[in-house]
Amino acid sequence: MAISTLGVFVLLAAAATGPPARGPVADLARGFLALRAGAYHESARALDGLARRLPRNRDYALYLLGESLFYDGAYAKARAAFSELAKLRPSRFAGIAAWRAADCEWMQGQRGEAAVAYRNLVAQKTPGTDPVVARFRLAELSAERAAPQGGTAAQEARRLFLEVHLDFPAHPLAAEAVTRAAALGAPTAAAPEAAALSPRERLRRADKLADNREYQAALDELALLPAALPADLAAERDFAIGMAKYKMRRDYAGAAALLQRVTPELAGEKAAFAAFHGARALSRIDRNDEAIAGYRQVVERYPTSKWAAEAQFRSGWLDVNRGHFREALPGLQATLARYPHSSFADDAAWYLALAHHLLGEPAEALRALDQCERLSHKNNDTAMRVRYWRARFVAQAGLAEESRRQLRECVHHSPLGYYGLLAAARLREAGEKVEIELPPSSLPAPEAHGKPGRDPALERAQELLAAGLDVEAGEELGRAEASVLQHMGKARGPALLLEEYPRMRAFHQALRLAENHGASALVSAPTGPARLFWQAAYPRAFRDMVEPQASTAGAPDLFVYAVMRKESSFLPHVVSPSDARGLLQLIPSTGQEVAEHLGVSLHTDELFDPEVNIRVGAAYLGGLLKRFGEQIALAAGAYNAGSHAMMRWCDQWGSRPLDEFVELVTYDQAREYIKRVLAVYAHYRLLYGEPFELSLAVNPHYLKEGISD
């Protein structure tokens, strides 16, 4: 069994883009394509001796050759290739190659030598390798050596197998490991797996599954525990079940009941944690009176815990979010009084200001806003929120001209930011004409610095690109970025890289480079030399895939780009803590439901394929736009929080203007997501289309039919 590596998957995900017909680069392309097709003998023939003829990418030639030989069964030759590759540091394959050389020894039957290598390598934690396979093999070897002896030696082998099963429960070898462990532990014939695990071991395995976000598997594991357990283990079981239900977002009522019931059996921070999340579970299903009571109990029973300040804040915040603005004031004021130095103090002051505004009390709102400004961390987003809402509160106090002056300042300071867009909308509503004015760029033209010299790292990446390995070309250029910038100089280097990265589909690297080296360009007009930085920061990434799919789905392509930028920063293989995947960060269940509507089958791993992800994600965005009346803000919020949540907010707050509506969105993440996507979309519109004018009106009517959450 070979150790699978991230490097293999990345290589196999690339596509050839028309390499030369002859020469070393063509041989690299042919070898890669044959390896991807499973023609290992043909791949090895194409790659044989290529390392000497392709000095810039000797490591790629050796890696692909080693993989081809390994899967062709030529383990001795593969080991020689991997051993040579392991010496080529700083190649990203050097660490992986050492593992693959050990795999070759194992497959050749040289298990003792492989075991020595595996023990050394497991401690090194090399990225892109699978140490679980090595640990399983070490357990296998231990079991083989224990066979004649039994006793202590067999128990050691059992321990090694159990560690694989307990510490890596989601790994494909976990089930085989517990079967081997059970055989060594002389279990009952009727229930070998159950006999192999103690209750504490099963709890440990469930914890690992939950850590890997395998919540249903964790619940299945916990269900195998006996009903009668010692009190401490029963408390751990109930706590684990409650948190798994909470994180699955499907049974908040069950989670709340379990967490509240088990809290008295726990101690310290764990008890406060359980009590707080029990209250949060209740708030997620709109049992707000019970949730507020639960938050208050956290403050009363655990006043110095890390959860107390947030519980105090949320006891007031929940009343704001259900429209009980007067009732919210004491809880928010208590947060400021009891926890003035907590991270929730500025939020408490902000919602205090908003509540007074919604109660028609501008003087009190302004005082609370001043307090929010003093408590905030002075970042630009907070400063703009304070600036915009001060103008709103001043207008509510009857000072219309002063309000318009402050709104003009908002537009001047952040014309494409969320609050700048709102301020412009307010001014247009008052009859003022608003123009987006960005200062001209002071960047010199790159051509003024002459042609660059040859750069070995750049030439290496370009050679990979010519062979069709565009993903790898971008990765290698990214790894060498600092040296390229140093060699090319600050004037020419960034511009050159920003031209090369998109050719390699390295949109994420281009975005990061533009933000790190083009801050002044990105706040100036997108003309002249600044435009290259803008195009890197707001690219039409994967344009050949996005535009046809967006058109078919009825979603503006610039909106799809904006969501993609916010979701993944153009990284195709990124995974979120909630298991959202790929460029548009689709939850597998949502992706499968959209795919069914499209009439296509979908394996969840296909969401890492840019073309599949974009097709499904664009269709989902198009459906949300249709459901919510083509309103970008509502579709963005629904994309983040789910359409049912957005429908609930439309029912509750749809009669209010957009600025108030967004601030009253219940989910913190969704609220900020809407603001960020609107700002990104405004940048895209200015760069590639007509400037975006935000509407203050919310159309709360929606279609009930469509993709569910």
C-alpha cells in the first residue's frame, strides 16, 4: 500500500496545455499524462533519464519517474529515484521522497529497514505525507514478530493497532486496525470490535471524530457505549453527544437539553462552556426567553469564566434581534459595567446605540456611539461604521445639513466600502449627485525600468507551465516569490509576477502579492500601472469556466467572482471548519442538492474541481438571486447563512431600509459577509463594468420554492 500524498493529488489535478512536440519538456508532459491515465510503464519510459536533461525541474522528473516505477511494480528502481530526489533540497518533494523510498523498501519485503525509516519519519511530520499508513505498518510488523511469542509482545502490537483506530478514526485503515487489535486481544467471536474497545477508548475515538468534523460518525460511536456507565464517563458521553448535535446544526433542542442537564456534572471552564452552548442552542431555534435565562445563569454561576462576558452581551443582544429594543438596554449596559475590558464591550456599546436609534432616541444613540468608538480597536471598518451611523443619528436629531456633510466624508474616505456605498445612497436619496472619485496612481510604468534579466525560478515555473503543469508552475513561482522580487527589483518584480501568475491560474498568489505590494495602487483609480494591481486583486479568475456557467445560471459573473474572492481567495482545494469546499465553498449536502436540480451526479470530492465547483456554485447563486428578487445583498446573505434564515429576516425586518436590515441580521458571520461581498462587488463593477449603486430599499418578498438549506 502506497502512502498517498497531497503532491500526487495536486499533480493529477493539473491539465496539459499544449507542450512542445519534442524535447525534454514534451517528455515531461507525456510522462505526466501517462501517469495520470494509469499507463505506468509508458510513463516510466517517457521519464527515464529525463532528470539529467531537465536540470531546472530535475525534482519533478524524478518524482514522476519514481511514482511511475512504483505503480509499475519496479520497486528497486523507484527507490533509487526517490533516494536521489530526497537529496534535492529545498525541493518540496524531498521530504515526501524519503517516505516513498521507505514504501519501496516495504514493498520489496525489506520490512526491518522500512520500519526504521518509518519511525524516524513519523516524528518529522512532513507535509503531504500519510503517517497513518506508516503507523499501521509498524503495528503489522510488531504483530508478525509477536506471533511466536504472544503475551506482552502481542499486547504491544494490539496497542499500536488501537492507536491507529482511536487517533485516526476517519482514516480508511481505522476499521482494519481495530479488527487486527481485536484478534490480538482474544475478543468474543460475536463482537470482536466491541470487545476491543473500553468505554474510555470509545469516548476518545468519538472525540477524534468530532475534531475531524465527522459528527454523525461520532454520534454513532457514542451510541455503542453501554447505557450504564460510571458517573464521570456518563457526563463525558452526554457532553460529547450534546456538542456533536450542536455542531451538526440539526438538533439544537436535543443539544440544549443535554448540555443543560450535564452542566452540573462538570466543573470549571468545561461547565461554563456547556452552559453557554446550551443557551446558544436555544437561541438558534428562537427559544429566546429560555436562552436569555441560560445566558444569565452563566454570568451568575461562572462570572469569571471566559464565557461570562459573551453570555452577558448576548442576553441583551438577543432582545435587539427580536425587536425588544427597550428590554435590550439593561443587558447591554450590564456588559459595559461588568466587563468593560472584554472583547464584547464595543459590541455592547454599538448595539446600545442601535437600540436607542431604533427607539427614536438620537441623543442617547450618539452617546453610546461615542462610547463604542472609545472602546473599539480603531480599525478602518469600525471607524467607517461609526462615521456612517453618526451621520444617521445626527439626521434623526434633525440636523440634516450636518448629516449630509458627514455622509460626504464617508464617501470620500471609502467610496467602494460598504458604508461608503450606503452613504452615497443616502446622498442620492437627498437629491445629491454622487461621483466615485479615486486619486490617480503615482506608480511609475514598469517599462521605464528596462527589460529584466533571466531569473532561474521564473524560468523553472515557465518550463512547468509549458509542460502543462500550470498548478505546479504557480506553486513553484509562489515559493520562489521573494527571490524573484529581490532579483527583479521592487519596481519590475511585482508587475512581472502579476503578469505570470494568472497564466498559471495562481490567482490566490496574485491577490496576495497585489495586497502586499500594491496598497497605494488599490486605493487609487484603476488606470495606468495601478490597473494591473487591481486586476490581480479583483481578477476574473477561471473566466473560461465562470462566464458560461454564470450566464446559464442567471447570476452576474462579477457577482460570482466577488463571492469566490470572499469565500476562498481563489484557492480550489480549501476546506472550511464547516466542511465547505473549493472555490465557492460549497457544503457537500448543498452541492449534491444543486447537482440533482441540474440533473447531474456529484461526488463530494468533485467540489475541489474548479469546473464542477463553479458550475454548481453559480447555479446556486443564480437560484438565490431569483428567489430574493435579484437583490445582491439578500442573495449574498442567503449564500452564507442559508435561504431559510434570510427568509426569516425578510419577514422580520424587510420593511426597514437596508442599513438597518443588515445590522439586524442575527448571525454575526452573515452580517459581515453581506458587507464584505457588497464592497468587493463594487470594486469589480468599477473595474469591469458600470459603477455599483446600492439601493436602500429592501424588497422583502421572496419565492418559497428553490434549493433548501
